[in-house]
Amino acid sequence: MSLVVETAPAKINLALHVTGQREDGYHLLDSLVTFTERGDLLTARLADTDDFTLSGPFSKGLETDGGNLVIRARDLLRDAVQAAGGDTPPVVLHLEKNLPVASGIGGGSADAAAALRALMRVWNATLPDATLATLALRLGADVPMCLAGRPAIARGVGEDLTPVTTLPSLNLLLVNPLKPVSTPETFRRLARRDNPPMEPLPSSFALTDWIDFLAGQRNDLEPAARQIVPEIGFITTLMNLTGARLACMSGSGATCFGLYETREAARAAERNLRSAQPGWFVQAMTTVSGDEP
Ligand code: C5P
């Protein structure tokens, strides 16, 4: 295959509990993650020489060399495929950056995972799942979950994944005040690192059961992120005022998600918040359901 396109969806932490810390400083998590249907777009095309180009509303200032996780993913995968005897001809990569960077919704990790998926296809490569998962983890703690791209409980530092097949598709509104947040900085500001894990997940597909469950869970990084971006509190208030059944921050922030009962309700809230806050990223998004193949 000479041209492939992969979506790099937003990763949403519906709940994120920080339950401990490893000796190397990384934090132990118990998190429920899901993924939107749309996101950044990563294109890979066989060519005479390697290249990497960017476009899209959030591409400004992004690096196009080894400082970009997409290029690190390409180089690591190329080494692994070559070591396994595979062919890795030059490839032109293009990233359409539609989601804000440093915003708690996967960002570079999702792009790196999409690059791995696209390159596996364009190089027609085969690697054991375990090799690919190890390689993904070397790129970042969130890359394995982004590679899977399905609803899951993420434990360990994020790499220990258990699929959640009962999570329904959700109608979300994503809002970011366009203030980037440094993940290490948010973790550094944590007041507690030994919080209790999530409660047992609902076993039903019913949205109301999931809303009730999520209302009792937390994002332990939210208080720390609010110190850096005070608007987070205002965003969740606005979401509640526009009918969200639940409003919470994702990842290390500052993107917040509002959960609405219908797609129409999420779209109406999108219109309201866009006109009230034209300088913010405001996007209604549907998430994948856990029972899709
Ligand atoms: O793995 P990644 O490079 O995405 O992580 C960025 C930073 O976020 C790490 O250097 C670490 O400071 C912090 N982090 C953490 N615990 C995690 C994931 C990330 O402390 N589980």
C-alpha cells in the first residue's frame, strides 16, 4: 500500500486517580480512558526520501525533526522492523494538527501512535504485539493506550490496559482555553499521590449508570492544573450551565469535557460556548463505543 491515512483521536480520561509513585518518579494511575471519533490526521506515503510536513490550526511552532514524537516513532519503528528483517523504504509523513497541543487529550502521544499504525501498514510490516507495545511505551506512557484506541482501564503508568467493552459511545463537548499545560509541572504540584483507586465499573451499557459512576470518580490532577490554569473551574461551570450531566478535566489539563445526553445537546452547548468565548477551542465530539470491533 503506497498511501495510508490514520486518525489520531483525542484521548479522554473520564476518570484519573493517582494511586502511587514509582521510584523513577513516574506516577501510578487508575484511569478510565476513551477516544473520540475524530482528531488529528496522519498520512504516510512511500517516496524517494523521508520527509515530514505539518498543517492544520494547531501546527504552528511544532517541531519537524527528532523533537517531534512522530519522527521518534518513525525512527524507532524503522529500527525494529529492520531488525526483524523487514523493508522500510523512505516515507513522507504529513500531520494535520486539528487538536490543541499540551492539552491533556493525548496530543503528541496520539500522533505517535497513529504514525506507528500508518507505518506498519505502508511498510507492510509484521511485528509481535508485545514488541509494538514495548516500543510504544518507550515513546511515552500514554502511547500504548493511544495505539489501542479503545475504551480501557489504564493502570501502571498507563501501559497496563484492560479493555472496557461496556462503555457506550458518549456525546462530549471538549473545551480548552488555549493555555498549554506541562504534564510534569502538573504532576509536581500534586498534594497527594496515594489516592484510592476507582470504584468497580458498571457492567451495563446504560448511559445513566455510567454518568452515576463517573460522578463519584475524580481527576486527581485537576486541583493541581487549576493552580496553573484557573479558567478550568469556569469552564466546568459553563458546561454545567449548558446542560452537561458531568463536567471534568482530562489528563493533566487544561482540556475539560462536558458529557451531554444527546448529540444535539452537545452541539447546542458548542454553539453557546463558541459565541461566548471565541478565543477558546470548543468542539463537540462523539466517542467510540467499547463494543465496536
Ligand atoms: O511518558 P511521557 O513522556 O508522556 O510523560 C511526560 C511526563 O509526565 C513524565 O516525564 C513524568 O514527569 C510525567 N508522568 C508521570 N506519571 C505518568 C505519566 C507521566 O509522572 N504516569
